[in-house]
Amino acid sequence: MIDGADTAWILTSTALVLFMTLPGLALFYAGLVQARNILSVLMHCMAIACGASLLWFICAYSLAFADGTPFFGGLGKAFLIGVARDAAFPGTAIPETVFIMFQMTFAIITPALMVGAYVERIKFGAVLVISGLWLLIVYAPVAHWVWGGGWLAAMGVMDFAGGLVVHVTAGVSAALIAWMLGARRGFPENVRPPHAPWMVMIGASMLWVGWFGFNAGSALASGADAGMAMLVTHLSAATASLVWLGIEWKRFGKPSVVGIVTGTIAGLATITPASGFVGPIGGVILGLAGGFICYFAVDIVKRKYLIDDSLDVLAVHGVGGATGTILTALLASTIFGGVGFGEDGSAGGQLGVQVIGVVAVLVWSLVATFLIVKVTQALVGLRISEDDEVQGLDLTAHGETGYNI
């Protein structure tokens, strides 16, 4: 039976998750780049949203959630054939059409997150090709492994809302693309600061609100799990924001707007896999861990390994998602107010499963993304010319400017 209350909540959550990409992520990223590239980032997010939607309809949903092997879903629901208007998605009280749309918004935001690693220097055509291939080859299979009855689900991996499926896949793939593409002019010493910190804050605020749909909506019902997921999501975001602020204040004497909201996103990414399994104490601990670990991961990626992950996708999303996934094995314990591990489970056993999940997703993402980039390079090329980089992508790629001054 389809439940009206559950359906209404997931319809609302779907709108919130789409709101995360359009306009939340778009504005967050647009404020972080230079003024001459603001429209290019907005275009990337908009075009990916449209392309991912159609790919989800054509075959990506089927590859993720239709019956198949432990590694790949089948094509039994390609073009959404056989999806009835009044059929509930198995194990839920919501229409499958609503589940399809809800999961589509996840498939939209994940490749859009990756854009932040290689802004200001990549061809628009390359963004489209990489995003499309990546959605089919990386995202859909991993979603099947974890949420579609695949091999990680059979092992009992705990990923409530996408620490593995969204954040680890996007983070490691984005960093690899940035490395293969090469750094921006002047990196690392002479990269100019974000052109509009106020816009970054507005975008981050939209992401924070939208994340309630992301995490609490993943309960697929309007009950107690959704309520706790929303609470711990908020606590983690607030905690990580203050951690990031405090570290900056201590190191540089002045806490920045961009810093505090980057901490917000780190806290949100870290709580995501654990949000349906932990209690309030776990939410605060994950916020502390995400704030500290992701902050120092930024320096490691950019300063030690000299990867121009422009907007810190690996450090914030990849590291945050992996941290939250692994710590779920400890913080889901009833000692911390979590749901526990069942009669036959234990924190130690769950920890092994979580680590296997992180490693498997990381390896698959890296190998598949490397091949995708090579194919894209052969088809359309990757990097814009130096002259185009100097002029900015708004004018050279799209024939428009963000500011008429």
C-alpha cells in the first residue's frame, strides 16, 4: 500500500535534493572561482542536471536498481519500461516513480560535485562526456553494489545516504581528473582567492537546507529514522563549521566566511553515510572528525601532493565521506545512541565491512575514471588553450560575461 505521508515527505525531499544542485552547488562553486569563469560553473551544473536526468531515464536507473548480478543491475527497467503509476517500490510505501525521481537527484548532484576539482581550465565538451560516461560506469554500478542489492549490500555495508555512493566516488574521481588535466596557471603560489565569498555562503546555506532531503529523505519514510537523520545532520554541520572556524582563527588570526562554510560542507559529507544509524552524540563526534580531518586534508592534497583540486572535492567530499563511512562502524553502537549491529553483528566485524567498501569503491572509481578521461581526451580533448584560460571560460566557451563592468 502507498502511504500518503511517506510519499509527501519523499516528494519534498526530492525537491530539496534538486535544490542542492540548482541553485545551491551552482552558487557555491560560482562564488569560489574567478569572475571571468562564474557562468561556466553555472553552465556545468545546469547541463549536468539535464543530461543526468535523461541518462537516468534511459538506462542508469535500471543499471543501479533493476535485478541483475551482484556487480551490475540489468536493463529490465531501461526507459522505465514496466514502471506502473500506482506500484510501490519494494520495501517502501512510496510509488516507484517517486523513488526514481528521488534517486535521480542523487545521480544529478554527484557528477556535479566533481566539477569543483577542475574548474577554470577544462573544455565544456569534456565536462559533458566525462559526466555522462562516469554516471553510467562509476555511479550506477556503485549505487547497485550498495543500494541495489549488490555485493556490498549482501556483506552488510552501512551507507545510509551516500558516503560511498556519492562522496567517495566523486571525491577520488574528481582529484584524478584534476591531476590528469593539470593545474591552473599560477598554482599553487599565485592562485587568486574566490571572487565572491558572499555567494559561496549563500550556496552553502542552500546546500545545508537541501541536505535534510538528502539524508532524512533516505529513510524513504516520514518516521523516526528521518527525524533522527535530520537532527544528526544538523549537529554535524554546525560542529564541523565551528571546528574549521577555530582552526583558521588559531592559524591565521582571522576566521573567514569561505572557511566556515567549507567546514559546513565537510560536516555534511561526513555525517551522510552514518545519518540513519547514529544518535546525536555520534552526529557531534562526526562533525568534530570531519572538521579536523578534512581541514588538514586540504593542505595535504594541494601542498604535499600538488594536485590542483580547485575547490577541494577530494579533501571535503572524498575524505569526509570515507571518514564517516568508517566511523559508522563505531558510532552506530548503542553505546553512542545508535541503532546497533543486530544480534549477530559487532563493531569490529562492521568495521571490516566498511573498510572493504571504501577500498573497493575507491579502486573502482580510480580505474574507471582513468579510462573515461583517456576516452574523452581522444574524442573531444580536455584542456582549453592558455589564451582561453587567461580570458576566462565565460567569454571563450559561452560568449557571455557574468558582470557587465
